[in-house]
Amino acid sequence: MDYLPNTKIFENEDIEIYSNKDFSKDFLERLSNFFSKKKKSILKFFRISSFMKVRINLFDNRTSYYNFSTQYINISSYSLGNCCAEMINYIYNESVLQDFAKARLSYC
């Protein structure tokens, strides 16, 4: 698909993450733990036992994020993330990710 990040940087049984930038193993592990915790609450809330593996696209620039997303949905000019084309799409800010890493947040 046009405009998508094309490098798979992480995969487990629940998610696969694509980006054009590499992230630290620690950050990806914490993101995976966070998603696993959220998955449990989603399954419980909807009273379902499973759902398919989720693809997460981390965009490093607004143009690619916007061009990809608007193929499927209308988004606002201030949008930072969405769910479309059966994927989670997010445009990240490098400084925010650095602050997140400094906080050493964990969702084990």
C-alpha cells in the first residue's frame, strides 16, 4: 500500500509494528506489554475470546500519514492517529517518544 512504513520492526502473537525508523528493544517491549494489557481488557469488555493480529504503523512524517489515511477515511488536520484499513496508524513525535523512554513506563 502506498505511503505505509515498509519495515517490520517488531512482531509477536498479538501485534506487528512497521516503521521507517528503528526503535530501542526496550521501547518495543514496553509497547508490546501495553498492548497485551489493553487486549485483555478489550476481550473482557466485548466478551470475546480472541481477535486477529493487529498491524501498527508508526509514521515519521505527516504527509505519509495523511496520504495513507485519506485513502480510507476523512481525517482532521490535527489528527495524530486512527484505525483504518484494519490497522492502527499513528504519527509520532520523536521528542515525545524520547520523553516516554526517559519515564521508563512499564505495563507488565
